[in-house]
Amino acid sequence: MNSSTNPPEPTEGSRAGHYYSYGIPYLSIDNYPGKLIAIEGTDGVGRSTQIRLLREWLEIQGYGVIETGWTRSELMQPTIEVAKGSNTLNKLTFVLLYATDFADRLEKEIIPALKAGFIVLSDRYIFTALARAGVRGVDRAWIRNLYGFGIAPHLVFYLRIDEKTLIRRVLQSRGMDYWESGMDLKLGDDIYESFRAYQKALLKEYGSMADEFGFRVLDARRKVEVIQDELRRQIAGFLAEADVPAAVRTE
């Protein structure tokens, strides 16, 4: 296999709660008490619903919680929306826009929350960027190195679904749009065929990352409450073992 497509070897910083690689030079994150939990998966699998329910449950348990999500940076969100509206920017431009969005949220939201002892619930994490870039042919070693400043989550849950179920859900809810259908890749003659081919490729990318990054894989075809119960069970077990200091819990 060509070495240029291989991910870099894991480093000490790839441990949960540590930078994957080089990190942000002026921000040490050693021994921060907070925990970072990411929910990953393609569009339409119910990530946002599960995040909302998890936040309510965790807050009832007494934990301080914040949410963060893809392209929610106050600095970059307007720029990304304008760029997506034009349907003209190339793949590397979008990769760098998304990386800037993530960097801004990491510095201004995620790291301060971890330092303060909060649980950070992330609706998507860097794996969304890796999957989308991989489908578009971006060098895998390069994109992983680009996100070397990211923090390895303590838990990553991947809501896995098959393409047929996903298509049915999307058609029954909000329909298909240009970017979620991969229309920029010209994978099909119409938006339906493009969506099917694009999502199939994305699911393959996520599947290949499951072992690489230690995803906890959950079947997203199940009922919302069944998935939520499983999430709560696993997170409760993790937090009990992590022994989150009482000082960072709300009374």
C-alpha cells in the first residue's frame, strides 16, 4: 500500500483527553477534569435528538454540560454558509474552512469547558471531516495530520445505518440538498442517485475509521429510546470509572 495513504502512527497525544499530535502550542490541556463525548454518523441518523436527550439526562444527574456541533463557530459559520450557497468552491477550500471552524470552537468552547470540568457533547467531531475528505479523494495522511491539533474524545459513539434506511428517513423528513447528496462529485444523473452513491461512500469511510479511532458502534435503525438507553448505560459506566470530581458537578 502506498505510504502516503496510511494514517500517521498513534502518539501519546492520541490518548483520550490529549491532543492527537502537535496540538495548540500555547494551550496545555494536561489533567483537565472535563470529558469529551462525540456522537458521529451521517446525516439523518438522529445525532441531534440523542445529544438533546443526553444533555437533559446528564444535567439531571448533576453534571455541567455544554454542546458543540459542526459548523457552529460564530467566526466561521456565516462564511461557510455563503461558501456552500455558491456551490463553486473546491474540495481543499472546504476542508480548510471546516478545519478553521473546528479550531475556533476547540479554543473558545471545548477547551475552556474541559478545563472547567464540564462534559462536552459534540454533535459530530473531526471524523465527519475525515469521512467527507476521504470520499472526495483528499490524501488520508494529510487530512489526519491537519487535524493533529484536535483532542481525542473520551468516548466516540458512531450511529451506524444502512443506505436504504437512511434514504427512506431523509425522504420522509426534510429531503435532499446539494452538499448532503455529494452533487459536487457528480456521482449520479440526479440528486437521488447522487445521494445514494455519496452516502454509501461515506458509510464505507466511517466503517473504516471505527477500528482506527475506537468507535463504539450503535445500530441507528433502532428506536430513539432504545439507542438513548444504550448511550446512557455506557456513559454512566464510563463516568463512574472516571470518578469525575464532585466539585465540577452542579448541586
